[in-house]
Amino acid sequence: MSSNIKIEAKNISKHYERKIALSSLSFSINEGELVALIGPSGAGKTTLLNAIAGLVPLNSGDLIIDTKLLTSYKKGKAFAKKVGVIRQQFDLIGPLAVIHNVLAGKLADWGLFKSLLSLLVPQEKELAVNALERVGLADKVYEITSSLSGGEQQRVAMARLMVQKPEVILADEPVASLDPARADDVLSMLTSIVTEEKQTLIASLHSVEYARKYFTRIISLKNGEIFFDLPTDQVTDELLKDLYQLKEQG
């Protein structure tokens, strides 16, 4: 694993009216790390991912991606090569064929004319087919996306990210809507692909078991603050009990 710092947060804070979502967080994430964000509901996990994705303006502090301030990136091609997002809702267009949803990963590169043309005649088709082969959907290229199962749609979203090729992938509860078998399948595939491509992954998860199984580092949030930030093998049951405030059975 490289020791190049990919993402650095310096005292970042975000609040909504009376609620503090993030409170003076500071951390750095190296290139190639697999980082799970865990913590109770409302702890700030989604807000943090949205802040890194440039979707939520901070009230104070700095976010640095690849040595540049996040605010210095223009939306579009340069930022699309740095950061990609995958969500539990998949962000796919259901009525479109799978190949069009996968090729949406190229929209920042293509410009308007080529993007519109691709809806009629898929451009760079081989790129999409190769990505779909890697996620086990080579036979679904022209299927209508909404006809696929939840697990298959999440794999389409992964194939779209492979076409986009960002250096950092942010996954917001990527398996929350899937049953355990499909969740395992998707996380295994996602972490394998990210590792092969030498990308950096930050994923928010409800499941501590998945965080321990697939990620090398766990950052826990509680009330908008970092509760602990440790290599996965140092995260004890006692720490987790304190994080979620589980009470002993008497």
C-alpha cells in the first residue's frame, strides 16, 4: 500500500440549524486504503461522504484531495477522475438498458453531443462490456435496468464506476437494501476490484461484521465526532459496545 495521502480532513465542521452533523473532524486516508465508516444512525457518516464528494459545503475546516483543496476542483472531468460515488439507491435510470447506465461513467469525458449520440448508438461499447464481464453481468448488456434484481443493479453501478475510473470511491450504505448473501457478494466484488485497480475506498456501513470482514481500517463516528480510528484488527468488542452503547444483559 502506498503511503501517499489521498484525502485529508483538517478540523472540518458542518451544522444544520441547531444540529451539529460534523464537529472538528481531522484525519488522513492513504492511497489504496479500504476504510469503513461505522456508527449509530445520525452519527454523521453520510454527511462526511457527501462533504468529500463536494455535495455538502462545510461550515469550517479544509478537505484536501490529492494535495489540492476540494473547493479548488471544478465540477466535471477533473473531479470525476478523482472521486466517484455509489449509493444504496444505485442512482441508475431504470428504463434505460444496462449498457447506457454503465456508459454514464464516461459522461464527464464525452461532452453533450457524444453523450446524446451514445443513447442512440452506445459509444465505447467494449469498455462497458468489459466492465460488465468483471461484475458477472456479461449477459445483461441490453436488459432494461429496472428488470434486474437489487444485487444486479448494484453491480451495474459498480461497472459504471469502473468505466469512470475515479481514484477514490465513496460508498454510502452500498448494501443496505440487499439481503445478506447478495450483500456479501457485492462487498467482496467491490473490495476486490478496488484493490486490483489500486483505488481508495471509503464506505459507510450499518454492519460491523461487514466492516471487519472486508475493510482494513475502521473510522467510527458518534455525535459528529470521531469515536475511534483504528486498523480493523485492533477494533475490540468493548469499543463497539461503547460506540453503540449496548447494555449488558442482566
